Amino acid sequence: LEKRFKPFVEDRLPTLANNSLKLVAHPGDFPECPRSLGKQPLTLAIGPEGGWIPYEVELMRQAAGFKPVQLGPRILRVEAAVPALIARLY
């Protein structure tokens, strides 16, 4: 378990997410989450209820190549967001 966010995103996450579609789930004015990826490898970052702070989203975009996506106008709890995203993606 990593204790610091920035070193993890900058140093470890790009390697861990290598050769996969990288998505960060975040409510807001972002493209909708894609549907039916098939067998494409995926790394999905899901934050706390209410979303990530802007700094975290931007760091994941710049340092690790993540693309922000949203599920719609409602903010979901993590326990609802995870199965909703997995069902939509696969």
C-alpha cells in the first residue's frame, strides 16, 4: 500500500498500467464512460464519493496518461460506482 499519492502516480502507476486503457472515474464535465471494451486490458481509478480533487485528476492525466470519464449527472457511492463501471465497460 502506497502512503503518498504523487510519488505513486508519477513513479509506479505508469508501469503498473502499461499497455492498458487508463480511465479515472470522476463526476463532472468529462466524456461518458465507454461501453463494451471486450478483452482490452483496463486500469480503472475510482476515488472517494464526490470524486477526486482537481489536482489528483490532473496528475493522473499528465503523469500516467489517464482519461477522465463520468457515469452521468448523479454522484455514486464507491460501492455503487464499481459494479456500474465494470458492467458498462464489460
